[in-house]
Amino acid sequence: MGELGEPAMPWQQHVLDVSYELDEEATELASSAAGRFQPRLWYREADLTVPRQSGKTTKAKARHTHRMRRSRDLGWAARPLSFYMAQTATDARDKLVEEWFPSFEESPFYLVDDDTGKALPDSPIQAFVRSNGREAIRWLGGGRITVKPPSRTGGHGGSPDLIDLDEAFAHRDATAEQGVRPGMITKVSPQIWVVSTAGTAESTFLWDKVDSGRARCESGQHGRVAYFEWSAPEDADPSDQQVWAACMPALGITQPLEAVQAEFEAMKLDEFRRAYLNQWTSSVARIIPAASWAECLDYSSKPAGRLFLSVDASPGAGLGRAVSIAIGGRNADGRIHGEVIDNAPGLAWAAPRIGELTRKWPEIEAVYYDPMGPVGSIAADIEEHAVCSIETVGAREMASACERYLEDVMTARAAHIGQDVLDNAVDGAARRVLLDSWAWARRRSTTDISPLVAVTLTHWAVVTHPEELGRIR
């Protein structure tokens, strides 16, 4: 990075230090066999999410340069191949040709004959290929940096040593990754980098990486994936400069404070939060329309008569997951009331709480939960503590429950009391294909949707039990 005229910022140095950690055993074996130092990288994947304009591209150029310059000496590949990928093939080409080419042309890695203007025989970079569809930077010894389209067949015909999948928020699924990743399987110390700023509810591919990365960090079980994230907490004040300092690693270095202040004053709040606080927003792909949700708001709504309880949990580990318990029943207007009565981290408290609630309210006729979801791990505890009927919801029923809840919200046949925890879940909820229908997607959603899933299940219980059920305990 120094040779490219862009010395590493502290955050960039940290990311590189960690992502280039070594597999000590493999390094020792390779070095002993070769009679010289032959490092073998531990991490095969690095996922990075930071605010915009933090320096993702400058770090990427240095990594690709390092791969081209050192790969042969380090025993990785004699003729390394690296791919740069973005939202589309055009975006990747424009980045390579319009930004990388000029930067490298002015670098010490491109040595030209003053008379001919052509690369000298010993120049590290030998040529910049601009022909459409074949754009590349060719290096001494046969190495090549090129672009690939983000498609299932995009990486066919090459075995890359290094891949950068930039602006990953724009990808709705893993098609781009699946198109290039198999080509890395036989390579020595390969790496794929998934890099982006936070996305929206449509950014399902990136959200899977974020959700998985956060879970790895919480559990300490990283495997061969390094995960890095700089972002502000969801409840942070977006106007607070201390919040900016905590989540914007380039602030005061390449991002002047006054420039960020100007952006805050000029941009829509959701746009600023995503771009500069690296917070996930969901306004683009909200499944339950805000207007329909508002129509169902009734601060005075209360369930009466027969009641149903449900429990759901978010993915994660330990206190990194949240559990929600909801209650449902008909209100005085005949609409189906859904209310979250508990939402807290961890799983252990949920079953005793269900036992307490079912004893306190004899009107509760059944407890509903999805045995295939995270709550399935405490099914035996629920059986032990609940003093009413226990109902599990299979895949087909879950799909029907989600469809029915959405339909009843759209037609104002559902009611809620305006709880923040439920509002947030509705705002950030995504959906997944289930059988020939769909269901709420816990992992793809941009927030904890266990409150929404729980309310959906109580709604379904009311819909499917119009006749008196009666307690069995």
C-alpha cells in the first residue's frame, strides 16, 4: 500500500494482519519440504463490511498486487490469477479500467521506456488490456488481474487464486460466489473477499454473510472465515459525532468531519445510516406495507376470551439470540389481536416463563412453536413447564400462517398496539421460499423477527381454532 502511495490506515492494517494469519502446521510442512519459508494462509475467506469511502478499494489493489508480486516466491502459484467482481460486469470493468488502471500506471510497478512508451522487460506490470470483455492487468511472469461477471458461469475457464466480490449488497443470492468459488479448490492459499457496505432487506447474500460472521464472533468458532465489521448499533443516535467516530474507521484520516456533517445534513436519514453508519435499512423491500401496518394499529386493543401463546427465537448462539413470546386472541372489534409480551436474550428463560404465563392465565388454551426453528432445542422444556396444550407448526402450516397473517394485515383484520419490538421486526422482515409458498426468513431479515414470527403463530392459532379447544392439563 505504501508503494502504491496509499499507506495503510490503522483499520486496514488490522484487517490485513488478521486475514493473513498463517496455518502454522501447513506452513512448517511446506517450508521444510521447500527448504525456505513457504507460508500457508489460514483463512480462505474474508468478509468485510465498513461504511462507504473507508478505503476498501485501496486495500483491495494492494492485496491483488501482493498476490501478483509474491505468489511465485511464496510457493502459491507460478502464474497467479485474480478476479475483481462487482454488482455487474460493467461495474467491475469500469472500476478496473477507470480507477485501477490509472493508479497502477502512476505506480512504481509500471516501468516504461521513455522513447517508446512501452513497458520495460523488467517492469512488474507488462500491459493493460482494454479490449471489451478481456480487460486485465498483465504482470511479469504471467500473472493476471481481470474481471468476471457475477453469474453462475462467470468463473468458468479459470482457477483464481484471489477473488474480490465488491459491493456485495447488490447481490440477492450466492450466484456470483458459486460461479467462481469451485475454481479455487485446488489452489494453494486462495482467498475470496466479500466486501460491502450494509444493504437492505433485498441484500440477502450479504446478510447471510453478516449473520454468519456475527455468530462466528459470538461463539469464537471462526473456522477458515475471517469476519470484520464496523457499524453503529441500531439504537445509536445518527447525529452524534461520537457515534461516527466509533464506527467510521477513516473519519479524520480520509474523511473530514465537516464533510460527513455536510452529508448528514443533505442526505435522507436512511441513506446516511446505511452509507456512513453501516446500518442495515429495509425501506426498499418492506413486505408488509407501512400504510397497511398503520391501519392495524389500535392502542386500546386487548385480547378477550380464548387466548393462544406462541414462542420463537432468532438465530445465533447464547445471549446473541433473542426469544419472543406473544399472545393472541379476538379483540372487542372481532379483529385478531397480536401482542409481544416478552422479548429477551437467551433461551433458558423461555420455558419457565411459558409455565408461569399458562398458570397465570387459564384462558390460554395452547402454546404454538416451530420445532424446526431455534426454539426446537427447548421443546422438552416447554413440554415440562406448560400447563396447556402444546402445538407444533410444520412447514406447510408455517407457510399458510405467514400468508394468512399478511393477508389479514393488508385487509385490516389484524390488530396490534404499536410495540417498537414488533414494529422493528415488521420493518426488517424478509421472506424465503417454503414448499410452493413462502415464510418469514429469520436469517435473511435485517433485524430480529422473532416477535413477528411469534405474532404470526398466535394469529394462525386463532384462525384455525374457531371452536372451543379446551385445556388438556
